[in-house]
Amino acid sequence: MRLLTTAIHPEISDLNALTFTRKATRAIVLNQRQILMLYTKRYDDFSLPGGGVDNEETITEGLVRELKEETGAQKVVNIKEFGLYKEYRPWHKPGFDIIHMESYCFTCEIEGELTAPTFEPHEVQNGMTPQWVNIFEAIAHNERTIKHSSKKGMSVERETFLLKRIVEELINEN
């Protein structure tokens, strides 16, 4: 899969520190200029559906599972590679200094209606909801969050970068 970019948190000066890698998947589901996103009230941001890939599953199996859990998608089809976003962040739990997050992004389609999501407790607590949103509105919203929020982290920067790349490569402006 092609590398889209590598982001390194400004606090990291040594990439040879104790690092663990977490593989995640992100879904790009478009309907013209509408994109299926997750809005998180706690952070006031939009993110692509997706999350960590379990040890026993492939990346695309993780994509399908995460879409079902977070959006209620029952049938995911036409899965195609979009790109890989790598990031290095400080890790504040014992055993490691850095988390190396690899986000594998795919375009796909959902057949049928979305059913109720089955969020994890922390997702419910954070006020996560799936929404179809205009991609340009999602970008503008996330840019305001980046500029004004004290709660923002690298994830909103990742999501905004990805949304802009999606516009560049997949949204027909004509």
C-alpha cells in the first residue's frame, strides 16, 4: 500500500526508543460529496470509521468489523486500497516510549441500510455517532477544532489530512 505521509509528534526526538506498532484500518465511504464519518462530541471532531485490527484478523477483516460496529454497516463491498498513514506518538503507559500507529485506509461501499452501531463503552462515553456529512463541512469543522480546541490531538490532524487527500483524489469538482 502506498505511503501517504508519516507524522511525528514534536515531543519525539528518538525513533529508536522503545516502540510498539498498532495496526488500524480506516474506511472511506463516499456518496458524491457526502462521506460517512464518526462525530465525537467529547473532542468535537469528525473521523473516518475504523480502529485497531485484532491479532487474528486481516486488515480488511478489521475494516469490515469496525464498520459494522461503528456504523451498523451490514454488507461492505468494493474494498480498494487508498493509502497508509503512519504516525509516531509518545506512549504514557509502562513498557514503551512510543506508539507507531499504522492506519491502512480503504475506499469501500456499503450495501443496504445502516443498522444501530455497537459501540464500545469508551465510544459511548465520548459521544460518538455515525453521520453522513458533506466532506467540505467536515474539513472546515475539524480545522476549527484544530485551531480552537484544547482537547485536540494528533488524531484530528490525521483525519483532516486524510479528508483533504480524499478531496484531491476522489471528489470530482465538476
